[in-house]
Amino acid sequence: MHISELETPAVAIDVDILERNLATMAAYVQEHGFGLRPHTKTHKIEAIARMQLRHGSMGLTVAKSEEAVVMAHAGCTDILVAYPVYGPAKWERLAHLARDRRITVAVDSLLPAEGLAGEAVRAGSTIGLLVEFDVGMHRCGVPNAEAALALAQQITRLPGVEMRGLMYYPGHIWDRPEAQAPALAHVEAQLAAVLDALRRAGISAPIVSGGSTPTARNSHLVQGTTEIRPGTYVFNDRNTLGVGACAPEDIAVRVLATVVSASVPGRAIIDSGSKTLTTDRWISGNDQGFGSIDGYPDVAVVGLSEEHGHLDVSRSANTPRAGERVAVVPNHVCPCINLHDRVYFHSQGEVLGSWEVDARGRIR
């Protein structure tokens, strides 16, 4: 079957581009001597996780405890939960996984550390903890070296857990790669202050986990980093392209859609709305629209209702017609994939099979 024969809407993944993206990132970390622990929130697919491990990833990153269960089922034995985990059921789930796997969790307060410690003791396991500190995203993380040291010292006194290091996320950096050095130098200075505080207190931090897809191949500019956690790089998307972190030929994913209506002048409708495409904005561009359409540079996806994608065709001399199939590059591929039960992978347009999105909806 050719991808043009797939019933729409459908997510189509070019497996040749996917493999090349995996190989490129693996080569980068090998060149610079640190580990790759990709974030599986982008794909949520066991088969792709196994591909990443075959390409030399030291382990995997997840956001939620249920995702950790899925990736353990995929065969990963070294998993980082890069998210503040709250709740007895979640702590128990991770403590049981830690019986025969290396489980590490990022924390930025004592409460989840104590909860994980208690469940680890009950399960007879050990959970590693990373102190997350904020380098500019202002989402999670302790604010400074003093707070990081205080939390690290509290962790060292808890049973059932061990202090394994630090985690940071430079997700606020959306400069083009060639212009990222000043922002990353500021991250490095903050990291150095935290590491110095820990060192003077006699606390070891063998793991320093950082990275994002936009900054991934500049991670060597942040001295002290031991591993990086890019996620979107496996597929790339409109935002990755807009920031200059990939080329058009590096985008492995398209949402295939059909134009179902072109009756309203200046407007066309595709069968892919907010239940198919993400509503995330084009933050690396002009913050407008919900995706781009291959072959129609002047056609904009200007709105999404539940099942309708609204195209503005008023500025295009060449407009898609009713019944025509189009290929949409989503702004942000991670939530887009999570909207689908199954995706299709192909080579040069020939469908090779499909993958279930194994961790779809695993949000606990």
C-alpha cells in the first residue's frame, strides 16, 4: 500500500528519515563524550524506544510513571522520570519497577523524595533522585545553588533512595543554534554554581542531565553535562524547523488529511481538527497557525475545531480542491502523536506497517 491509499486522517512516519535522525544524534553524543537518554514523550511507541536503544542510547526518559511501565515493557532497564511525581500510587509503581531496573526520578522538593523513599523501603528497592534546578524555564526546579544543596542534603538522609545528581531543562532557549552560545553560557554558570556548592559539601553528583531538541547539538557548550534528553529530534516538526534545529528533509512525520469542503470563498476545510492536530502554536515562527501544508506555502491552517481544520486559501493562487489529499506538518509533534491510537510507517511512500502508540493516554 502507498501512503496515498491510507484512510485519512492518518499519521505517516518516514522510517528512513527517522533512522537518520536517530543516527545523527547518536553520533553527536559519541563525538562529545556524553550519554543520550531520549525523552519518549514525543513518540510514546515501544518500537521506536527499542530503535533508540539500538542506536546506543544509555537509557530512556519519560514524564509519567505509567510511561515508565510502558518503556520498561519495551526492554529498557534504565529509566529517568523527568517530572515531579506526586501520589502514593505513582510512588509505589516506580518502587516496584526499581526492584529489577534502574529508576531515577527528578525532584524539586522534599515531599516526593520522602514519598518515593517510603515506597522504596516497602518494596525492597532503591530509587535514584536528581535535584532539578531552574535555569530559566521557570516551570519546575529549585531556584538557586543554596536551595539545590539544601534539598540534596535532605535526600542523603533518606532511606530507600540515593542522591544521583542534577537535572536541568533549557527549554526557554529558542534562539537559532548559531546564536545560542550566550544563553547556554548563562546555563553553564548556574550549573557550575550548583556543582561547586555540592562539591564543597561533599555530595557527589555523577549525573548531570540536561538538553532539549532545539539546543541538543550545542550541549557540549554546557560543561559538566553528562547526558542529554532530547525528544522531538526523532521526528522534528514545524517548531524545530522554525528555530533552525533541523532542515526540511529532517522532518519524518506528516498528518495526512483530506479536503472535505471548499464551498466558502477563501476557505477550505480538512478532516483534521483539534482531535487530530495539536493546538500548540508556532512558537519558533510568528505564533500563528496550526501547521504547514506540503506544496502549499501560501495556504495557512488558521483554525481548528474538533473535526475541522480551517485553511485560509485567500492568498494562494494554487488552492487545494475538495477531495484532494494534503500532508500537514504539525507545529508540535509530541501532543499530536498522543492524539492517535496508531501511526503508519513507510519508506519512500510505501507503507511498511503500523505502530500502536503504546503510551497514549498514560498520564498518571
